[in-house]
Amino acid sequence: MRTDQVIDLLSKIRERAHAVLAAELELRGHPGLVPSHGSILIRLYEQGALSMGALAKSIGRRKNTVTTLVHKLETAGYVRRQEAPGDDRITLVALTPKGEAFRADFMAISNLLLARTWGRITTSQRDAVMDGLEAMFDNLSDFFPQTVRYRTKQMEHNMREVIEFLTANRTVFLATSDQGAPRVRPFQFQLEQDGRLWFCTSKTKDVYDQLEHDQRVEFSCLSPDMTTLRITGSVNLKADEMAIKERIIKENELVRTLYGKADNPDFKVFSIDHGSATMTDFNGNPAKEFSF
């Protein structure tokens, strides 16, 4: 029956729509942008600067996914990150002049895609198509909460495994970028709180200067049985929280010896809030890969 091919047909329509978008973007001088970037840009065009969390909620994507998309847009010059007025703990994503200039092309490409998609389909036929698609979406949404609960439990389990491993193997090797050159040094994992991995250093060290210029990091650590954990993410330097400093000073004698008190101006803490983790061993087991 033709109706049995509905999912396959929807997938093919999506592929062709993406091909049209990619071709038009490149033709108008915007190579490298993909449809998922459009969902972020349209929210910024409609609502102005937004936090990463607000962006993720508005487009229905996970925060770490949005962070990756924003980073690509930032590298390409369409958006920038800035402090929220009156609260430097919150980072907003805002359009750059290049991003604003792209608005006209963005709307033109969107209108072109809609025109090509609907073609000579009549208004009544369009309404019937939309009614059917919305009903399909609602049908699948009945299952979606179960999937979300499963994924949430799985993420919690994965995070516990990461924290247990880091707590048992606190010395990690942290890689940063120094004007494009790789730099690696031993570091000590301090603690986890609310799913965030915390570290500390001195603001006078080269590593802190490197993190200020490029927040992307990767670190690895090794257990005595040769299991390796590798984590990739971006550091949050705005999260210089006094409560975390006080806890580290209290629990870590070495840090207490180096900095004395939590309010030492040279004592800085930073967190990795979102990232990807890979755990491997030498027993032939498949690598474990997950996000947090």
C-alpha cells in the first residue's frame, strides 16, 4: 500500500529540502551553513539575544547540541557570545553584523523553499496535508515522553559512571590550544556538582590565558586496569563561584596550601557543563560513548 511508504517519503522530502537549502546557501555566499543553523538564527531574528538554555528550549534540542551549533555559527562570524546586562553569570548568544546582514538572504531562501515545496498544490490540499502531518506528529508524541524518561535515566547512569571514574582517577591530562598550538599538562579533577565537572587553577598561569582565548578543551585519564576516559567539551570561565571555591579549599589540602583562602584573587575555578565522553578498555569491549 502507498500509505506504508509514508516514513520513507517524509525522509526523502527532508533530504531534497536540505539539498535545496545547501545549494541556495552556497550560491548566495554562505557555504558551511546547514538547516539546523537556521533554527537558531530564526529564534535570534525573532527574539533577539538569548541564553544557551533558552535557545535549546525554544528549538527543542539538547543544550550540548545547541552549544556545538552555536560554536560553528560563532566561528563563521554570524553570532557572538556576550554577558547578559546586569548579570555577568549569564552568557547570551547574539547576532553579529554579519548575522544581521544574512537576514535578507535567510528569508529569501526560506520563501523560495516553501514555494518550491508547495508548487501548484491548492490551498485546500495544503490544509489537508498539514492536518495529516499534525495528526502523525501527535500520534508519535504519545510515545515521546517514554523515550525522554528513558534517555534521562540513561544520561544519569552515564554521568554517575563518569563521576565514579574521575573520583577514583583524579589526575587527568588537559589539552588546550595556544594560538593554534596544542598544549597538554596534568590537572586534577576537583568535584562534580549538578552535572558540572569542576577544576581549579591560578589566573597567572598560561593555561588560564589559553582558556580565556579558546574555551574548547579535551582531557583524558587512565585507571590502573588501563581503562581510559576521554572527555571533550568547552569550559565555563564565568562559573567562578565562591561556594565551589570554599568547598575545594576545604576538601583539598594541596589547593589549600597553594591558595590559602577561597577569596584569594589568583584562585580561579571553572567547569565543563556539557560535553561528550568516551570510555575504552583493553579487554575487547565496545567503547562507551555518551553525552552529558
